[in-house]
Amino acid sequence: MNYSRISRLLSGGLACCFAWTWVACAAAEKEPGTPKPAILIIDKGPSFTEHWNPLVLQEMLDCGFEVGLRKDSKLTWEELKQFNMALLVEPPEGCAEKICPLLERFMNEGGGVLIVPFQALLGSANVTLLPVLRWLKPLGAAVYALGIEDPERKATIDWCKWPGQPEYIWTSEMADSPITKGVKNLWYPTGISCSSYLLSAPIEIDKNWKPIVFTGPDSYAVSWKEIPEKKSPIRFINLEDYGEFIIAKGKKQGRQPLLAVRDYGKGKLAVFAVFPRDFLWCGYIPALDGVVLRKGFHGRPSDGWQLLSNLYRYLAAPSMKSGNLGGYKTVRDRIFHKTLHAPVPYDWKTHKDLSKREARTSVPRGLVGAHTSYSTGTGTVGNG
């Protein structure tokens, strides 16, 4: 296994946290030739980047998973049956009509499905999550537009500036399950986002579901209709489309499910109602610093990655045992960023002097930043 890339990119403290998981990953891979659980990520992709962060993907590979990616609704049964588990995040357009029926067949054959419900609202013309929420509801799970509050367990990222400053809450409320083995604490995002359907929300479930992770005993949920204006300064574009999942008042105080699982056919279905940015997309970038996957706050680490790893294996187990699904081998070029090209110096011979054009406001000439061949085309360190 290759861990050098992650070790070089992470700080010493976070790298030490990785070491504990590497031991577990090594144990999981100790038998050469053993088939690996194959995970298909179905995600049209976060709006701010083309792919998932490579550290997250590499960690999945290093811990013994095969990984594939599907960013549209062109999924076929021939493709899906190569995997043991499907992870649906932000649904591509047409997901409910084209993908959900395949997921039902997949679970009937022993496959596992994990839904991490997410929809970017700001600037998004396609309401792709709504049909998936409607698909889940008759299956006994409903996710409403609620934010979670727990003032005594809250922490805020203060080492960089984000719109709304991400807030996190910790919980140690776990059911006794293979999914929670080695999981003591979990930090998760809370509140609301000015551009997303939800950050974290309690799940309403029926008797067919088993809750696995709960909010804290003193937590409570707040409806988006109750959130002060200053918490949501940007007008939502598609929020009205989700009216049936927006309730007037929040939930009462007490433990509420964040993660729940149920049997479906020969397989498993799980819903984890948390913001995928921190858990899946880019939790290790410096701005987030792995706070939900490992680091935590104030000396209380978070076992987010351990929880995900356990959950992936739990969902993949039925088809791994039967052998009637799986077999996919990772194609790295399909999931990792393409190699970036070196920047090309600006061609100043074709430059148009904008300060001489007629406009309502003048464009002042001046120096901003480094004075190099990549800016004005001339200059030295001294006059930069």
C-alpha cells in the first residue's frame, strides 16, 4: 500500500491520526488476492471543483476499496453490477427516473446503497434532490430542511474566513453496531448554508429502520422558517420547490437520528443526512483541516473516517459474501484530477489599454501584486 503521498501532505498531528487507520487498513488487506469492496460514487459533482479531493479518494483506495465515479444518469445495470455498494450524493438530472430503479434492483440482488442527500440551491436550475427525497419517503425515511443546534457542544472554524463561518457539533450517541466499532465521537456540520439544501438534519424513520448515530441529548432542530435573516443573507433560488420538506417549526430537544440503515431485499439501504463537503468531497483541504474525519476540536477527535469505512464495509458485505456482484477495478484517471499544465505568460502585444476606453467609470492604471511576466510583462523584484 502507498501512504507516502498522504503523509507528505498532512501535518504531523493529522498524520498521526492517519497511522491508526493505516493499521486497520493493513489488517483488512492482509490476505493477498481477497476481493475488495467496490464503491460506485454517483455524484454530479460539487459546483466548485471537477472531482473529489484526491486525499479522500486515495484514503479509500489505501484502505482496501475499489472506487468508480458516475456523474450523470447514464448508468446501466451492466455497470452497476460490477460494484458492491453505491454512494449517491448530489443526484444528476433524471436520477429518480433512471438511477433509483436500478438501485432498487441492485439492493434486491444484495447490493448496498448509501444516500447522503444534498442539493446546491444557489445558482442551480435543476431541482434534482427533490425526486430522490420523494423516493425515500415511502421507504420509511424522510429528511426535512432542518438545522441542528447544540450550544454546549459547538465549535467554529476560526483559522480562515468562510461565508457564515462553518459551525460544528459533536456527538457520542451511537448505537451498538458493526458500523460504530471504534467510533467514540463524531463532529458534524450544523446550521444552514446560503447555497445548499442542508448541512445536517435529523431523519424521520419508521420501524423498518435502525438508527445508528444520534444527535446529542440536549440538541434540538430548527426549521429553516425559524432561522434569523442574518443567518441566511442570500436569497434562495429553488427553496420554494422543496415546500413539502420545509416544516413550520423544528424538532423538540433530544436524541435524533443522523444515520440510519435498513434491510432492502437481499441488500442494505442507509441514509446519512450530513453535508458531503466535510465528510466526502474535500474534508482534508487546509480550510477544513479534517475536523470531521479525524482532527475534531479542543482535544476531542472525530472518528468520521472510521465511521464511513465501517459503513462502506457493512453495506458491501451481503454481496461480497454471495459473490453475485462486484469485481470492479479502479481506473485512476476516471476519479482523480487530470495533470495541470504550466501557466502560459500573458501576450501583452495583444493587450488593450482599458483605461482609454469610454466608460462610466475610469479604470486606473497601477500595480497590484507581483510585477512579473505573468502580470505587466516587465519588471524586477525591486519594483514589484
